[in-house]
Amino acid sequence: MDLRSLRYFVAVAEERHFGRAAARLHMTQPPLSRAVRQLETDLGVLLLHRSPAGVTPTAAGAALYDEARALLEQAERARARVAAAAGAATLTIGTLADSAEQAGARLAAAFRRRHPGVRVRVREADFTDPTTGLRAGLVDVALTRAPFDDSGITTRLLRADPMGVVLRTDDPLARRETVRLSDLAGRRWFRLPEDTDPVWRAYWNASPPGGELRDGPVVRTVHECLQAVLWSGTVGLAPAAHTLPEGLTSVPLADMPPSRLVLAWNSADANPLVRSFGHIAAAVYRSAHGEPAL
């Protein structure tokens, strides 16, 4: 095993689809498929059940996924320590779901113009850690969505998006102009992993911290959530402006607070690049969406 093959496997396991994983990794599908097959050969076990609809991890694949995530995070932490020791000007940006998509190109161009010599690394996180690795020292700054446990973390609001409930287009509620949370009583909801930030989990499951989660599949990524809605009729939540695949629709939720897109960094971090990134991001989002960056 090497880190590259583990990174490939993690992407496929999270996306549940070779095509989506290849797009996420900015590569074509055939070499990705070959790399995962080679990993299975090296280990002597089947890691993924393959079907026309996508893939699901076997028991061995699920075990490798947990170990691979831990190894990749340790490798990132080592890389960050080495870069810091070398004194290289680097900035690692954590992203979550769609947090960087709307103004990503503008933000990257604006930052490069201001800091052409800075090396930028981007780390995409899953739902278990809405800080995208801030607390673990894996990233310098995060583009993410609140609310989450922000003790020791400073946040800057970039945009507030109305929330919607994600439904199949053939769902009776899909024809509504708006939906209230009470309309969803008795429905199966997606669940977040047990080690997920409790404040974040309470918001996305529309329940108080420590409240009981509705019975449904455990999801770690946006794609897993959307596929659970498509295949199982599970209730999902997403910002109303989120782009959805064919067969799904979003109906505005009338009684749920908006999802806050924020920039976050460790409060004790005095890195001037982090502050500069914050000012640039606020200006870019203000320009792109016509909203004040507070």
C-alpha cells in the first residue's frame, strides 16, 4: 500500500462511484479502477462490491477506510510540520461540501494576485468534522458551514443560505411551495456518524444537542446523503441553492434557520496569511452574491 492508492480508495469509498471519485481526483476513471484493483490484489481481499449503480464497501473495505483516513491525516500532519520547519510560505485551506464552489475560481484568482509566491493546499473534509481539520492542525483556515462547536475558533460570516428539504421529485411534498419540519414527522432521516460534532449534528438533524436521531442511513458526504434520498426516500437537508442531480428537488423549509457559510480559523493563530485570506474571501463573496460580509 502507498498513500496515493489509499487516497484513491478513500475517494471511491466516499463517493460510492468510480466516475464521481475520478472527477473529484481530477483524473480519468480507468487508471483509478486499476489502482483500486491493484490495492485489492496487494491485500488479497475484495474491498468494494461493484454494481451498475455504483459501489459499496465490503466489511474489509469499511475497515480499510477507517485506517486509511487515519493514515492520510497523519501524513498531512507530517507534511504540515515539515513545511513549517522549512519556513516555506504555505496556506492550507479546508473545505466542506459546497463551501468553496460558488466563488471558488474568483477566490483562487484573487488570492494568487495578492500572494503569488504562496503555496496553497486544499483539504476536503467530510461531515464528521465541520472545522475541516482546524483543531487537529491539518488546515490553517476553513471554508465551511455553521453552526458547530466554535470554542477557540473565530468565524466570519460570508453568506446565509435558506434551507430546503431534499426530496425525490415523485414525493407528494415535492409539489409544495414550502414545507415545515412538522410535515416531515415520521419520515426516515439521514444520520451522521456518532463522532460528529454534536452542535453540527443537532442542526442538520433538526434536533437539540443530544436529541434522538431519526432512523436512517449513516452518511459522511453530500453525495451519500443525496443517494440515500434517491434510492431510499430518506429525508435530506441542503441549502436551497444547492445543485441537485436529476430525480431530486429541494423545497424551502419555512421554519429552519439559514445555513451560514463562514470562514473559520483558530483564534490563537497569528498567521498574517490567514487574516489576508479572510479579507480577500469576504470581498469576493460580497462581490459575487451582493451580500455584506460581516
